[in-house]
Amino acid sequence: PDPLGVFDLYPEWVAAYVPTDLEETKTRIKRTLDSLPSTNYIILSYLFGLLASISESSSVTKMTASNLAICWAPNILKAKEESLASVLSNTNAINSVVTMLIVHYE
């Protein structure tokens, strides 16, 4: 089955991360979120609300937004077919996108 970020949008998720431009990254993430099926969008909204809440207690839980992203990103955003090389090259972008979704949850 498709992950919540859907297989077809994986290239957009990877491309959304622009390390030198936070505002452009936010714009691209929003555009990609708007492309999701509504059910996936709603579920991700609840999930990121929960993850944001957990990260707010990171002094107790030790689960910062970055730590949560490392655990959750590979399950939420993934390609239909992945090679070890593609996984390794895209890990930073995918983890960064998920971290931003947690940190900037509204």
C-alpha cells in the first residue's frame, strides 16, 4: 500500500527541501501537501499534531522533532522502488522535510 506521503509524490517531497532557503522549502512543502489525497492529508495532520506535541516534551522524552523525523520519515515518505544509493542520498532531505512538518505544525 501507499505510504501516507504517497509514492507518486516522493520526488516532490525530496525536491521540497532547499537547505539554503527556509521560505522556499515551506512553500514547496505546502504545495506538496496540497497535492495529497484528502484522507492522507487529514491523517498526516493528526499525526504531525501528535508528533509536535511529543516534541514539545523533548526535555522529558528526549524525542526532539529531529529524532522523531528520523523514526517516522522512512515510513511516511518513501519511493515505490528504492536502491540503497537513493535512500542514502535522499535521507537528509526527507528527514528535514518531516522535521519541518513537526516544528512548523499549525
